[in-house]
Amino acid sequence: MEFEKHITIANSLTGDAHHSQNPIEQDADTRLRHAEAALQDATEWAQATLNSIGDAVITTDLACRVTYLNRVAEKLTGWVSLDAIGKPLPQVLTLVDGHTFLTATNPAQRAMEENRTVGLAMDCVLIRKDGSQLKVEDSAAPICNAEGCIKGAVIVFHDACHSPTQSSKLAYQAQHDALTGLPNRVLLAERLSRAIGLAKRHQHKVALIYLDLDAFKPINDSLGHAIGDALLKLVSDRLSDCVRDTDTICRHGGDEFVVLLSEIEQPQDAARIAQKIFSALAAPYRIDKHELSITTSIGISLYPDHGSDARSLLDNADMAMYHAKESGSNHFQLFRADMNALREQRGQIEFQLHRALKENALFLDFQPRVDIATGYLCSAEALVRWRNPALGLMQPSVFLPVAEARGLIGPIGHWVLHEACRQLQKWREQGAEIVPIAVNMSAMELRDKSLPARIAGILSETGLAAQFLELEVNELSLMYHPNDASIATLIELKQLGIRIAIDDFGAGSDSLKRLKCIPNDTLIIAPCFIHDMLENLENASFTKALINFGQNLTMRVIAKGVETQAQLDHLKLQGCDGAQGFLFGKPLSATDFRALLGPERPQWPLNNQGLQSEPPNKYQRIRPDS
């Protein structure tokens, strides 16, 4: 009878129920139909609800196989339900770390194992069925039955690009510098415009302090970007301690920062903050094993004195900063109206420099270097010159900073190298007894890995022997690292037979301990130690130590900036090898310098005791037929 009862109920569900049901059977059948209808209604309602929400929903069983996707999940994953149901969850919901692109932890598996709600990993990326990528975020949770037993998991997620959290994050990123966290130029412009509006209403002043780190570039180039970035972070921290909470510090790009003083009464208030910044940034920075020191140049503009809008105030502070830089380290300059004319002049210089390079309008002068022991010419320094068609003969200190700022220093440096080699070889072919010529190299040129090959090409093209070329590298551009690419470049150049010299030696802080990394032939003592060594005992002692140090390492030592006979006499007593300076003459034109290379070689009088008649072997010039 029990079997028959079940058969009867089953038949009733398929529409084939017997007409001879008793009242009890009819009542059970009705309740079952109502339950099925209610379940169907609940299922349809749940599906309609899940399909109407904005989040994607995926459910799994205990084996982590997909049991359900709503429409948003289909759209975001690229899978349709019929294809996805029954497949392993990682196949349908493929998640990777947004930075490493390694497979991310399965959120459903974690939720079931830990029996709790878990969030997706930060910066989680969904690899969709078609291979495209989508940043997603949200959570997964276990699904339990009435008895509390885990039966599966549900994952709820959405497109992170449209989440409130992501929108807030993107808005922050759009207004702040990624490295330092300081406001960027976008937020600065907004705050500056607001400050100008308030200053106009309340009749007070606004100040912009534009600052540039003077020695940052060689540090960043030689020690690497990681050290450079760490230094910029420390600078931003120190700047923050110099101003009020109501002021704004902006990283304007690279090693340039702008400080907005939103309310001041007089220019002296801005000057006081500038001095405070100088003091704060001057203390040494300890990063890894390095102790670094930097200086800065500051330009200041004021509202309403120097501009009525954000753009003009920023431009004028920038221009004042460039003028401060020309005055030396740790100077500030308040904007003046005549600086606009100088800005236009800089633009004109840049335009005409481009033309000068195309038309071969640059030329070289040569400043002699003398062997102190004999008075004979031992080498010379090549110095680039330019006669501007509108402004006349220009000092390198005027046009070279423009060239460096506008990316022209590389082409100019290449021209100088080529012209020095060409001129030397031409003189040699004419029968002159040529001497080595020193050419200055910038830090930017040393970073160019193609430099050795280019110089080898110049030597090959001109026919000049490598020993007649000496490359001078400023010590500050070698705030070096033993494995730095610049060191590798110098080693490669040395292997070509080219002489290497360090200019302005002694001015840097890490010179001695780093010198062993550089393949060096010559040390050139900075003029600042020579100028007052007779009056300053400390400088005199330091100069003597540098001479002994260089010679103990079998290097030539040349003193730069020698202007008096007394200075020369002192250097001779200390055993210095060579000297360069106005005592022996100003830089000479190619024609005048060529005259020094004739058979009647000049001999500078060094004292009253007479001199050797011939140069020593150490400086013996190579004759044309050698």
C-alpha cells in the first residue's frame, strides 16, 4: 500500500492522478503543489533580485564548482551560466595580483576553510574569458544550511573602477604626487587661485616660493633613482616642517618644489621662510651607506606685486629661481620686472644655439697648462666659445646653462670633442709638436653608453692618437657608486688610451674614498683652494695634501686658477706638477695657440734661478714623426 501511495502522488504531479483519490490523498497533493509553487516563486524572486543588483554574484558547491552566476557576473567574467555551471571556480573567476600577475588566492575556498567572510586581495585583477583584464574588489562568504553545515560559497564583486573607494583613490592620485604624497601642480593651481581670491577680498599678500635642488641631478644619475627618490622624500618631509598647516607644498616635477604661502603681510615674511628652508635642507642626508649634502636655489613672487593670476605668479617665481641659481648655491631672489627681458633673451639664445650647431658657428679657445718644474707647455684645455649674431661674444656661463636646460649640451659636447681632435690632428700634420688637449665632459654625456664608441669613431675619423685626448670630469658629477654606469664608461674610455682627469678635485665630500673606482690620470685642484692658499693656512695645508695624495697614486696634479707668481712659487715648493691660469695667459684662439707649438717653444719664467732647457720625459711632447 505504501508503494502504491507513492505511485499515486507521483502520478498526480505529472497530471495522471487517479480520479478515485480519497480526501486525505487530495489534501496532501494540494499542500505539495502549493509548496512547489511557493518554492518556484521564491526562486524566481531570488533570481530576479540577484539579476537586478549592480554587483556580480557567483555561488559554488563544496568542491568549489560554479552553481550560479547572475547577469552582472556573466557580463564581467564573459561567461554565460549554461557554460559556467559545473566548472571549477578559478576557470570562470580567474583572479591575479595586479602588480605581479601571479594567481591570487581563491576567495571561495578561503571563505569555506575559515568559515567567515573574506575580502578579495588588494589590486585584484580579473582575467575575463576573452583575455581582457578588469580590476575588481569585494568579498566571499560561506553558504550554510539550517543546521549550520557549510554547503558552498558565494562571491560578490564589482568593477573597482566604479566603486566609491576607487573613485576617491583616483581623485587623490589626480591631485597628489605619487612619490612624496605632496600636492601636485593640479592641486597647487586650485589652491593658488583660491588664495588669490581671498587675498583680493581681504587685502593681504600671497607668496610663491619656487625652489630647485642644485646638486640633485648628479646624485640621481650616479647613485641611481632609488637613492634619488629617497632623497626627494626626505626633502619633502623637511619642507613640511618649515611652513604652516594652511600653506601648501607642491612637488612641481623632478627636483623642483613650490611652496604656497597663502597669507603674508610683507615680502620679508617670504624671505624668512626661504632662509628657514635653506637651513632645513642643508643638514646631511643619510641614505643607505651614503651621506649626501645638497643646496637649493629659490625664486619668490608675490601677489599682487608680481602678478594677478596663478600662471604669471608661477612663471615669475620660476624666473627668479633661475636668477638665484646664477648667483651660486643657497641664494634666493625676489622677482623683478627686468627679469622678463632676460627670459626672452634665454628663448632667443636657445633658438640661435640650434642654428649655431647647424651652421658650425661655435669655436674653441685653448688655455695653456704649464709644467711647473720647467716652464714648458705640457697640455691645454679646450674651451667652447660662441659669437652670438645679436648679442656678440657670449660667456659659456651664459649659454651653457641654457643648453643644458634645453637638451643641447650633448650635441655641443660632441662638437667640442670632434673639433678638438680635428684641430689637433691638423696641427700635427702641419708639423707642430702637439700636446694633449683636455675636453670637459658633462654628467649627462657620461651616462650615454654609446660615448666610448662615438669617441673611438671621432679618433678614427680625424686620425688623432688617443693619448692626445684628455677627458675632464667635474668631481661633483662623480658622486659615484662603484658599479655606476659612468664608472664603466670611464674604464672603457681609459682602455682606448684616452687620458682621464677629475676637475675641481677636493670640492666634493666623498672624493678620496671613491677615487679608487675611477681610472684616473690627472687630478686638477679646484681654483677655490688656490686663490687664497697664501692667506689661508688651512687651504695651503689641504692643497699640499692633495698634491702628495695624487702623486702617491702616480697621477699628475695640476693647479687651476693660478694668477700670481707667488702662488706659482708656492706650488713649485710643494712639488705640484702643472698649473693653469691667467698668470700664463687667458684662453687663446686656435691661431694664437698654434704659435706656441712651433720649434721656438715658449718658456714661462718661474723664478730667478734659471730653468731646465728641455721638458722632462713625463711631459715630453710627441713629435710629428713619432
